[in-house]
Amino acid sequence: MWSRLSILVAVLIFAWALVAFSPLAAGSAAISPDGSTKNGCGYVTVCSVSLTTSQPSDIIIVGCDCLPYGTSFTVTDTAGLTFHPRTAQLAIGGSQFIQTWYAVAPAPLSADTVSVQTPSTGETWYGVIAFAVSGANTARPFDSNPSVPRAQANLACPGGDPCNTGVSTSGPDFVFQFGGDTGGIPQTAGAGFALIQEETSGQNAYAQYETTSTPLSSVTLVFGTSQGSDFGVIADAIQPGSSTSTTSTGSSSSSSTSTSSTTSTSSSTSFSTTASSPPFIDGSYWNATVNCGVAGYTSCSAVLTTVFSPDLVVVFGQTESLQFASCSGLAAPSLSGVTDASGLTWHLRTTVTSASTPSSDGWCYQFHLEEWYARPNSTLTGDRIQIHVAAGLTSTQHLGLLAFGVANINQLHPYDANQNASCTGTGTSTTFTCEVSTSSPDDLIIGGPDFFFGAFSFGTGYQAVAPHYAPDCTTEVDVSCSEYQTVGSAESGFAVSYTQATNSIWCLIGDSIQGSEGTS
């Protein structure tokens, strides 16, 4: 007969064995780097690195600071891995962009040649970094928090060092940043981070990481050396193998295809997303007033390329009437519709028109905004999307549009069904806002503005739909300053807002796009 003491000792030994010999206990710190490499190239169509790893079931990350922006770039390797674009192209200035891709390597790699390539035969530049992460959740590699991946360019960072702001994660993770800039100063790791690689022989590129034991909440992550040049940084988080959270992944049969905001010179590959992550922006493009605002023009076009399918494609179109000296007889601005080269069916979602308003510059202005949407059945490659001015208007028209895709949407009902899911507003003030209410969790809230000119700021928690035009979008067409953010729960009276420097006329549209698991 066992004594109570003997039973207690046996239980303690058994519990110790479970912890000691469990291969991946919850909260394990086993996730770690497993090899890295770099290379810089110029005036070639392919830039390659050689990557060797020691562990099976690694996540492979490839980042490139590449030129030219807007041209298709893909990733392949000699081991036959499938590389998916993790982010779209983020323009950082000087025709450069940064982008990341990922793949799952089931077995260790031995001198695997990983190549970033483009069909472009003109001037090209590359700063390529590839690294492996072992101990990751290979079924759902990335943290499900909608804050990541977070791609930002030319922020006002602490100390002038390249950074990301507002980064949040959901659990213990391998948190990394990939960055690039238009300069050539070697980069160093920021506080709490370890440098993975830095590359200066081609385009300036760098990557760093830290392993976290707790979630991050709207933190700023910073590299260690100020560049004094245009820069961009992508922050992301890979979850350990013991994690149970879900995230978006892509699937394809061969190589990846990068997002381009101009006409692509190669075919586009269709990707799908899982049903557990919120919607996200998939490509964006605009046309500026300088291109479309000349009196007598009756249309304005933009070219859109998307990576994921099926998407919701949204167009914010703006037109303005103006007349010198008097508002009397000013013809109200209006659009007659949207067409595109792919033959999509376009639907008018909402519209708003301001009052005719005299300004201190001697002109009378009237603003008009419309939101249109379409549902393509496949990815778009260089699709020319066009807005049209209503017939019979004779006053000067300032035209502009922003077209963008939204991926991982609810296929049956892409817009939240709440009766207040969209909003409009107009007025004359420094702060302009309207409010939406949602019924589904993880909605993507979007805002399209038309305002006067001068300095402005996004609403709290929002970022640019087209970050390559912020913060200089005010020198272009106003809808290029459209904003978005993802919310984590149903919301009531949620503000879509901006602040401008002058007490001036404005129009605003806000809307709510629900994710693949939307309940309405």
C-alpha cells in the first residue's frame, strides 16, 4: 500500500517530467533565428543569396529594398519552396520600395539559392536579406493581431532612427523588422534587438529581431542608427509552434507575385487567405489633380494591380467645381460613373456634396465625393479604372480618384450590415468627422476625404491607404490621403476623422468592410 508521501512524490516527479521533456511547452522560448544571408545587386534582373539552415520546419523570410517601385518582383529558390508575398510594395522615395515574402521549409536548407527577380530590363537595384526562423508555428506562422505586418515610411522617429509606431501583438513572438532607405549608412540594432543582417553594397537594407514573452501594445520599435534619408520599415511577428492563434496565409503553386500600383509587366498569381484574419489593403493607386484637373477634362484614370483574390475593389472619386468671385450660378459637381478595362460591374455605395462656399482666395468652391465598389473574380493586373464627370457641366472640374483592393473579406456581404456602417459629412472647420457603427468584429474602417489644402493629420489610430503618398498627399489629390484602421470588436459611434490646418471646406465618407468571419 502506497503512503500519502509516496503518492505525492510520484505526482511531483511525473509533473516535472512533463515539463522537462515536452518538446514545445506553452510560452517556450524555442523560437529563434536559424541562419541568415544578404546581397546587393544592380542593373540585373535577378539578385540571389545562398541560405543554409540547421533545423527542419523553418519559416523563411525574404526582404528587399528594391528599385524600381511599381514593377513586379517575385521570389524563387532552388529547393522548390513556395514564396508568398507577406506585404505589398511600400514606396520609400527615390523610386525605391521595400517588401517581404515568406515560405515554409520542411527540411534544413543547404546552400539554397534564393532569388529576387523582375522582368524589368531597365535600371534595377536590390538590397536583399533572407533569414530563417526555427520553432515557429508552420501552420499559422504569423501573429493574428491586425497591427502586423505594419509597413510605414518616413515617420518622425525617435532620434531620427528608422522605426515603426503603433505595433501590437497577441502573444509571445519572434518580432522582427525589415527596413531600407535611400542612403548608404550601415545600420545597427535598436535597444532590446539583435541585428540579423545589414546590407549596403546595393540598396541599403537591414533586419533586426527580438523574442517577446508578453504581448506588445501600440509600441514603437526602432533601429539604432539615424539615416538622414528617406526610409521605410516593416514590423512583423512570427508566433512559436505552441501558439494556437490564427493568421492569414497565402497559397500558390509556384512563385509569388508582388503588388504593383502601376501596370505589371508579368502575369499575376491568384492567392487565397484563411478565414480568421481581418481585411487588409491589397494594392492602391491614385491620379493627381495635376493629371486630371485641367478644365474640360471629363474623366480621370488610375491603374490597379492586386495580389489576392477575391477582393473588394473600392474607388473614392472626387470632383470639385470652382468659380471666381461669386458662388452665383456655380454648377454643382457630380460624377456619372466608374468603368474599367477588365469589364467589372461597378456599384455606387454612397455620395456627399458640400455647400458652395466662398474662400479667402477669391474663389467659390463646391466639393463632391463618391464611393464605388466592384467584385472581381480574379486578381487584377494593370487594370485601368476610370471615373467620369457628369455630362453638361461647364465649370472647372478638379478630378481625382483613389482605387484600392481589400482582401480577406466576407464573400457574401463585404460591407458590414449595420445600418450605420457608412457615414458622410461636410462642413467648414479644422476638424472633420463622421461616425460609423458596426455589427461584426475585425471590420476594416476606411475614410475618404476631400478638403482644402495645407497641413493635415489622420484620425487617431488611422494610417494611409496609400502610404507612398503620405505625408505629401496634400500636394496631390485629396482622396490620396484616404485612411484605414482595423477594429477588434463591434463598434458604436466610431469616428472617422481628420484635422486640417485651416478652417476650410471639407467632405468625408466613412465605411466599414467586414472580414471573412463577419457575422452580418
